[in-house]
Amino acid sequence: MNMEDRMKRIPVREQEASIRAKNFDEVCIGYNEEEAIKEAIRCLNCKNARCIQKCPVSINIPGFISKVKEGNFEDAAKIIAESSALPAVCGRVCPQETQCEGNCVLGIKGDSVSIGKLERFVADWSREHNIDLSDREELNGKRVAVIGSGPAGLTCAGDLAKLGYDVTIFEALHEAGGVLVYGIPEFRLPKDTVVKSEVENVKKLGVKIETNIVVGKTVTIDELIEDEKFDAVFIGSGAGLPRFMGIKGENSNGVFSANEILTRSNLMKAFKDGYRTPIRAGSKVAVVGGGNVAMDAARTALRLGAETHIVYRRSEAELPARVEEIHHAKEEGVIFDILTNPTEILSDENGWVKGMKCVKMELGEPDESGRRRPVEIKGSEFILDVDTVIMSLGTSPNPLITSTTKGLDKNKRGCIIATEEFGETSRNGVFAGGDAVTGAATVILAMGAGKKAAKGIHEYLKTV
């Protein structure tokens, strides 16, 4: 391969924007075998691989890509499985551009290697060919309870099971997967093929999953330890409590959190005919916020037939969502009202949304996040004609677990206080990680926290 060819990545096939905007099928089609091998050949196989350093779960990226180059997809899958329990998920939803791919040497002067799409290809090939990735040690007699079956819980459970622990996951909802099943739309992350398969791979390691168990209500952490005789507990319960602006009219009919819209659509299949879980999209929707969840909510509303606006108080350069998600949203027809901030939601005589009062903004000095602070432009008020408002302003952990667990410290944001190295909490034998500790973040960071906690639990249980 000459240097000019090496600098350009192999394009990834996608559904046409005009077609996919009307369906919930996956947007990205992904690589076939020939395309994957061509893309893998671009990898320089760096000895001091910067991509690994930026991967929160430390996948041997050059190692698996070298196997793809050879066409040995089974060994590639086994290398990834040493570090990640959710490769088909990560290949689809990880922010690779700021992590592995953002650190790729080729990206300095050309296109970085398409690491995420290669990981996705290997994971999908592995699933389609029924590759067994369930190597584990013999049971060691120690039992661990994991609360939550999202990315942090699944990762922690999988790593502990490989080490010989008897692991049970307790999931509050009726289906395992956490944010992977309720928070991320079908068109980004198919549930039946991808998520269920990844969950099944964790179960093949011997992990048991009990659904419809609300820890803090059905059973407490103290009862799990004292009555059920679990030797350690990992809390990976996520952050599912939505935030709102606190502006006038926010309690009007037709105002939703992004969590509700996405949960109804993703988990309860409200977008499909024949399901008794209706969802009201409205004809003109404003989604307030600029993160990945805002893009998910906007693209969902669009597919349900609404004219959809993203309303964001900073400029496009400050949008926190992934570049790919913003690009896809624009291609599909989502309208971006940037440097715009809602001040009031207007309702009709029956209490239904009929508009949203907004003010234009300009960027001032940087705030504590390093981004320039948005400042109101006086006299720039206007009314956005909408009948539905979706608030996507982040989420916080549900206080149920911290309020029902003796000696478990939390911070002023309601997040569990845990060490970064191993996820140790103020309660002996209780570990925590993911969004329950950090507040809403990414799938891969939650997975990284789950891995660290598994190491911490392993070290702890050696001493008791």
C-alpha cells in the first residue's frame, strides 16, 4: 500500500439520509470482509501504540487489527474479548474520534484508522459465526452482586466471572442492558441482534441476571450482604433521573424528558405498530440540549414524523455531541437553532404546549468548563412555534440506593463517592462505577469503571 492510499480510510456504507429519516433501521451498514481487510492494512502496527493508551478498557488494538489484516477474524474477536465484553456496542457508540482514533498516528496528516468500524465488523462477524468467547476459571466459592445491567455492570460482572466468581446481576427493568436498551435508539444500536447478543455472551460466562429487582425497594444492599450472603457488591445503577430548566410553563402537557421519549421508543417499542405503549411526537418539536442524547431524541422525533429543532444556547463549535451524530442529524433534516436559549414554555387553555419563548445568545468569557459562557442579547426575544418540547439537559443518579444503604457517602450532586482506581466506596465491600459515580457520561467510560471495580473486588476478596 502506497503512502497516499494509506492516508485515506475506506468509506463506510450507510443508508441514504432521505430513506433512513423515515425508518428505525440501523443507519450505518458497516464493512464487509474485503473492506475490513483493506482498512486494517492501513494500520502501522505501532510498537508504542497511542490508540491503546486512549482506550478506557485498554483493548490491544494493533493486535486485533493485525489479525483482521490476515483475514483471521476469530482470533481478532478473541483478542478483543480479553478486554471488552461489549465490542459490537462499542464499535457503534464509542466516541472513537476523541479516544483511540483521535490518538492514531495516521490522523496527524491523514485519516486515522477506522478502529471503531473494525471492532464492530469483528464483533458482528463473531456473532454471525457463533464464536465461543466464554473462557473462564473454575468457580472459587465467592459470590458478588452487581446492581444494574448497563455497560458498567455487564463489564464488571463479565470480568469477575472470568476470574471464577459466582456473579448475579440485579436489574430494575424487565429487560437487561440498561442504557443500551432504553437510552440509545435502534437506528444507532439494534436491540435484538446486537444488545441481546452481547448480554447473552456475558451470561455464557456464568453470570446470572435477575430482572424486575429494584435494589433499595425490592431488596436493599444490606440485605444482599447480610441475608443473601454476597461477599461484595458493585453498584452500576447509572443515572436515570432527568434534569429540567425550572422555567415557567415547564409542567405543560407536551413537555417531556429525553429519557421518557427514548425509553418509550427504545425499550417499549412505541414506534412500532401493534405495541400498546403510545408516544406523542407532535408535529413540531424542540429538543433543548446539544449532547448525544439530544441528537438521539431529535432523530427519534424526526422519524416519528415531526419537524424537529435542536435548541442549544452555545455555538455549533461547542456542541458536546459526537461529530458523526451531528452530521447524521443534519443530513436527516434536523434544524439547529444554535445560540438560542428557552425562557418560557407557552401553553393553550387546555394546558398543552403551543410555543416556546426564546432569547438569542452570544458567547462571552470562558466558564469553569473551558467553554465560552453564553450571554443573552437584550431585545432578541422571539417565540418558536412548537407543540412539543423535549428536555435533554443531562441526568443524575436515582437517590434510591444511597438513601437506603447505611454508610454509603454521596456528593452534593447525588453521585456515589468512589475511588477512581478501584471504585471503592465509603462502605467496606461495596464498590461503584459508571454514571452512578460520575453522573451521565459515555458507555465506554462506564465500561472502564466496571473493569477497574472488578480488579478492586478481586483484590478485596483475596483478603477476606
